[in-house]
Amino acid sequence: MNTSLFVCWFLWTAAVWAALQLIDGRIIKSERPSVLLAVSALRFLAATAIAYLIMAVNNSFSWNCGYPLGALYIALMAAAAADTLRCVIKILFRSGMGKRSVFVLRCVLTAALLAWGTLNMQNVSPVTHTYISEKIGQEHIFVFIADLHYGSVQTKETVEDALEDIRELGVDFIVLGGDITDEFTSYDEMVEIWRMLGESGIPTYYVYGNHDRQENAYLRGGASFSPKELEETILSAGITVLRDEWVYALEDVVLVGREDVSSEERLPLEELPPRPEDACVIWIDHTPYQEEEIASSGADLQLSGHSHAGQLFPLRTLYRLGVRYIWGDYDTRGAHVYVTSGFGGWYIPFRTEKTYCYDVITLKPSQP
């Protein structure tokens, strides 16, 4: 993300926050704890609905108004926290806060939330995992990266720093789990990110996500590059694309890369080409929601992303009500699934859920 977009983000937040204070001053005048708690709950519910609209609803309104909607989410969450604190103070000390104190409290909470969530988007750190396999003869280490969303929210400096750290780890290979780009990535940014990834000097394998090919770019005025240009750029960077294909990453490790579930070209499970049975099979699928397929895949480990662990609080909890695999490790009918929180995020440069990461995965043999 360039500097002008960061400035735009902060200005939108300041403008929406000021508008909300003006409206509050005219409508909400009661200091009763019951009223404050009710208003706080309504603000929280409204902020949750806005978060869902930004993150999960595909329409031209949410895709073109992400920054003001994100700013409103921040303003409402901060105001809800302020109203709750006012209620606590009222109950404990039996006295209310003056208008100036309320103004300062909301200002401080909004600024703190804005700063924390924006910095959290650029805070990408390694997360380590160890998995045991009886099918490998020696220890292997690789890195899994998904949901980078380069150009729309993630900066070049953040990516460069992470790639330098990854090179120093001496990993065997890198797996890219989709959504490296999205509908807000320009052509130049698309070329830039694949050049950086290709220059890592580490064998790299990639599967498509639901945003990479800018299939929904019509919602924001059109695509910046074609699927053909994208694939040619990836291949020219020396990166292996897996579309319902498998490949030996190492002599005892097989990667099976799935075409994204949003693509009409995705093959049914029974039509995938046969693969070796004596190697550790790592299944790579951008979305982790195909539970029956996961259980039937026969994979030793599935790696997925897509959900960003919710990105905006409290979406991770909300998503769990309808979808099982959101973030973390899962076991289901003999299949092990890991869903990463991702390297970047969707649309707005802001995150209030789990910190972004790249995953350093160690495969160890069952016998030392």
C-alpha cells in the first residue's frame, strides 16, 4: 500500500469519527447506565454488521465504499467501548463524565484502535508448526504463505523483510496458498510481487485463490490484468503453478495443488490424476470448507487460508457458527487441516483479529 492510501485511510476515519460525535451530541443525552449499555450494544452490533459487509459481501457498494465503511466500524467500536466505560464509572463512582471528558475518552480510544489495527496489518511474523509423518525419512522444513493481497493492503517493505527472513531459514521449498493478488492490485504491483517471490531462490509452488485472477473486478471498474497475463508472469518468475496437479517437492514429499473452488475448471476429486501412495502428501487448497473432500482426499496434511481468521473482530467467532475451518489446526476423520491467518488482508489496511503470519512448517519422521 502506498502512502497516499494510508493518508486516505486516516482521513476517512477522522471524518467519520467527527460525524458520529456530532450525531451523538444531538441524539443521545441520557447518562443512565441502562441507556449507555443499550446504546453500546447497538453500536457493537452495527459495527459487526459493517465488518461482515466489508469482508463477506460481494457487491459494488461494499467494494467501492470500503474505506468509509471501515472508518465507521472503528468509530462505532471505539464509541461502544467508551459507553461501556462510562457505564462502569457511573455505577462505581455514582457520577457521570462531563462532555469534555467523554470527548477525550472517545478520541483516545478511536486513535488507539486505529493505530493498533493499522499497525497490526503490517505486523507479519513467523509461526512455527511441527507435523509427524511415517512416510518421510528425514526432517524437512518449508514455508506456507497465503492471502498476501499485495498492493491493496500489504506493503513492499513488509514482503521484502519477510522474504529475507525466510531465505535465512534455509527452507526446502515455499508453498503459496492463493490470493497473492486481488481485484485492487494494479498490473505493475502484480508483476512486482511475482518478481519478488521468484527471486527468493527457493523452489516455490502456487495454487490460485478466489481473488488472484480479479474475477470480480467488474464490481470496482474492471480488471488491471488478464488471467493469461497473470499466469505468464507467475511462470516467468520460475514458480510452479498447480491446478489439480501433483508434483514431488522432495523425494518423499508430494504436493497436490487444487484449482480454487470458485473456478468452473476445478476437477471433481475422483478425476484428479493418481499420485504416489508412499510419500507424505500435502494437499493445498485455498479454501478449507469442502469437508467431505478433505476427509476423502487421503492427504497427510491440508494447508488452506482464505478466511484471514476473520480479520475484523468479532467475525472469527461469527464465522464459526456456520463454518468449521476458520483458523488453526483441525483433525477430521483421519485428515489433518491447518488454516493460516494469512500474510495480508482484504481491502482495508486494518485488522483486529489474529496477527498476520507466514507459517514455518517442520515435517519430522515418526522414527528418529
